[in-house]
Amino acid sequence: MSTQLKTLQIIHLALCGGVFLFALVTIFLNREMMFFDANPATTAPFNPIFPVVGLITLSASIFFFRNVISKIDTSDAVGSKISQYQTAFIISAALLEGGALFNIVGFFLTHNAFFLLFAAVNFIFLVLKRPTKDKLISAVQLQYPDTEAL
């Protein structure tokens, strides 16, 4: 079972690395044209859409994770519980990554660094979502003999 946790940690690292590297590349490409403008009147079609999508994916990530975790039956086998946790984690992380990448694309298209704020918020939540043994144990409510297998 420790391999399942290691797999989740590798997936998490890949998602975080992808978002971080994409942000670095877009900042590097747009470094001379960057500006910061939060006024919706001047950045009309993009300003309300990109931040709202970022916040919606953040909320959806939290909602779906809690929803899938709450459906885990405490009497299920440990393997089943961990599989359901993996599903919840991957859905949640993918939503966070999607919101971050969407806002980075908004920055890339408009050169407006305002969108990077929302990408950073989603990225920070993604980094904080790193799967650990303690988080797994508390989320699926594992007991003593099963916790030692992790």
C-alpha cells in the first residue's frame, strides 16, 4: 500500500511541476509586455471569465474531494478505501491544475499579470493538497493494523 501513496505523490509532483514550469515559460515569454490591470472595463472579455473559472475550479475541487471521501464506507477493505481516496485526490488535483492552467493561458493571451494571481491561488491549493500518510489515514479513517501497511 505504500506504493499507492508513492504513486499519488508522484502524480502530485508532476501536476505541480507542470503548472509551475508552464507559468515560468509564459512569464519568460511575456516579461517585456507584462502589465497589471484589474479593471474589467479595460480587459473586457477576459477579466470576468478567467478569475471566475479559477475560483469555480477551486470550489469544485474542495466539493468533489469531500463528496467522494464522505461516500467511503468505513467497513470496506483497506484497498477499497485507498482506491476511493486516490480517485478523490486525482479529481481534486486535476480541477486545481485546470484552474491554474486556464488562468496562465489568460495571462499568456492578454499579458495581464492579474490572471497570474488566480493561477497562483489554485497552484498554492494544489501544493498544499500533497498526499501524505497522515492525510490518507485521517481522510479514510484507517485504524492501527491497517496504518502500519502504509
